[in-house]
Amino acid sequence: MAFPLKITLLAGLLLLAACRSEPIQFHTLTPVHRSTASLAAGGEIRIESITVPPQVDRPQIVIRQGDSGVAILETQWWAASLVDELRSALVDQLASNRKNLAVRIEVQRFDSIPGRYALLDVKWRLRQTGTDERTPLTCRTVVQSPSGPTIDDLVIAQQNNVKRFAALLSQAADKSPSECPAAQ
């Protein structure tokens, strides 16, 4: 009677081990080190809205595969929604010496290709708020960073893209908003 019990227990353990799934890993677009520019500047750029394409508007990280495919990574998630991740990262990095500025951000593309690159394509509108509102500045910025083969490498490349975009936005805010800054 002990032998069939051992076999049953062993079979049960094997079944449990076979059903085990990988743990979910969470990632963020907010870098570990806070931007010193945002601490030193006196003004603030208020983010009015952020939109992202519906294909990437989900908690799971989405990567491109080939020329037309995408993969939704079930074990690699953003720590918050992609919109909230972008907002947190940008609030942390946006800086301006001018006050009463607001920006609307429309992400056109948020491409992630492991081993190749991460791309951030954004249309944005910067405007002066308050009593002497001027014509808003509307621009489109595309930044791309090389990526290593891992998801961590890809997230770091997207963090770099957000940092570069925030620097361009801050640069435009510090000047009289009349000309779109060139991507570096």
C-alpha cells in the first residue's frame, strides 16, 4: 500500500512541476537616477495628456517580430500602464526655466525590437498657459536607441529614448516656443 501512495505522490509532484509558469517580471521607464536638470530648473511643464497606440496600450510589453508581427510578452510587464509609465518618466525629467507651460503628447509609434533598437515617435504640442497665451508649438520627434538582445536591454533603450525626448521638450520650453528642436 505504501508503494502506490509513493507513485501517486510522485506523479502529483511531477504534474505540479509541469504546470509551473515563469514568474512575471515588471519593468519601468523611470530611470534609477533622477534628472538633475529637473531639480535645478524653477519652472514646470504640466503634462495635459498622453496617448499611445492601442497595440502597445496594455500592461504586457509588446515587441515587434519580423516585418509585420508583434508578440505580447506574458511574463514581461510594465510596472504600470504604458501611459502612466511615460507620464512618470517624463514628470521626473522635464525641466524648464519658464513657468506656465503645458504639453500634450501623442505617441505615434513605440517600437521595441530586441537585439536591434527601441524607437519612440511622438507628436507633441507645447503651449503657454495663463493670461498671455501664445500660439502653441506643434512638433514631431523621433528618437531611436540601439538595444541589446534582452528585454532589460530594450527597456533601458526606451528609457534612453524618453530621456532624449524630455531633453528636447525642455529645450523647446526654455526658448520662445516658435521652432521645433532637432532630435540628437
